Amino acid sequence: MNPPGGCHKSNEAHDWEKPHGFTKGKSCLTNLIAFYDKVTCSVDVDIVYLDFSQAFNTVPHSLLLEKLMHYGLDKWSMHDLDDGIECSLMKFEGDSKLSVEIDFVEGRDTPQEHLDRLEELAKKNLTKFNKDKSKVLHLGKHNPGVQHRLGSTWLESSSVERYLGVLVDNKLNMNQQCAAVAKKANRMLGGVNKGITSRDKEVIIPLYSALVRPHLEYCVPFWSSLCKEDVDRLERVQRRATKMIKGWGSLLYEERLRQLLFREKV
């Protein structure tokens, strides 16, 4: 997927259905891309962000061991969470996302049926949802914004949700994510600026690479924006960082950037 738009058919069938947590070749990035690739194939869709209440701590050890023995030691109780669920359900340890395409008349009750089924399965596995943290994101120009519930609790609708550390709004716009990333990176850079007296490149560049750059690069293939405003906002972090280095302040940004990339590779 090339967020925020477009639909790409994966050659690997149902890749979005497979668990991504603690799985070889899978990660937060593959989870995000696989799920939203599936979602963007639909015109109007509701995404229900489900949060488990202390998912690992509430499952009885006897039940957990039974499931581990049944599936093999590389899987656990969330694996069978989608038994009987026909819509898109993406699982990551402790959190899940449910995506249901809205079909107006025929399909309007279907999302609720799936949520009821998930509630039953959670009770069967002696786990429970944190319903206060579970939200609904309505995507699509003609989405009617139907309310959903878990058990007897009605879920709140949201205009933007954070999942696996990435903010996504109801227009699949990445502006808020870019702003949040720049804020985190600048805050970390400010800490380096105040806490470290040396401005030698041998000191600043390793600190930048270890403490600042990870914020700029986390899951960036998913949320990278083509909007000039977002690109400039992120570039300002790097401009600020390279100006901190002794002897680099008078250089053009392009030269500072080349020096930075060269030094990081050494």
C-alpha cells in the first residue's frame, strides 16, 4: 500500500489475517501495511480498534498452556480470536483491529454481529476488552457512522487513532502523525542539546543516530507523506541537528546532510 491512498493486491493470500507479533519476518510495519492495504480496497469501512485489558496477565496459565500445546510453542490464545469472523481482523499481541465494509442495508448489522462474536470468544478465553480504550474510526465519504458496541457498552467514535505508535485519521491523512513524530524528535534533540556540552561530530552524530533518528524512521514506509508541509517539518529536525555540530553551522544544509550520511555509514 502507498498510504494514504491506493489498493495493492498482495501476492500472498490473506497476509493481513496472519499474526504479526513475535513472528519471524513480521513486525509492526508489516501489520500496519497489510491491514490498511486491505482496508483501502473498500469504499466505506469502519475500523474498530480493540484493546485487551492486560491481555497476557488475565489468561489463566492452564488455558494458555493448553493452547500452546495445541498450536505449537510459537502461537498463543489470540490466534483463535477470529474463529467464525468473516471480516478483516488484524492481531498484534495485546491489541487488535476489526475492519468491516459498510453495505448500508444488507451489511449494516454485520459489524455488530462480529463484535458480539468477539465478545463471546473473549469470555470463552477468560479475557476481556478494555472498552474505554476501544474506539471506532469511520472511513469513507458516504460512511453513515453507525454506532457499535461491545457487550452492553457503546464504543466511542474517533477522528484519529494511534495504533502501534502510528496516528491514522478518518481520511487516512498522515499530517498528525508527521507532526507527532517531529515533536518527539525535537524533544529528544532538545535533551541532547541541553545535556551534552560537547559539539564534536564524534559525539553528536552517534547520539542523533541512536536517540533522534529512530523516531523519524519508525514505520516510515507506512506513514511517509508527500505533502510539502510534512516533509519540511521533518527536515527541520535534521537541519537543527546538523547545525549543532561544531564547524558545520556555516555549511549549506545539503552539504551538512551529505556529511551526516557519510559519517553514519563509517
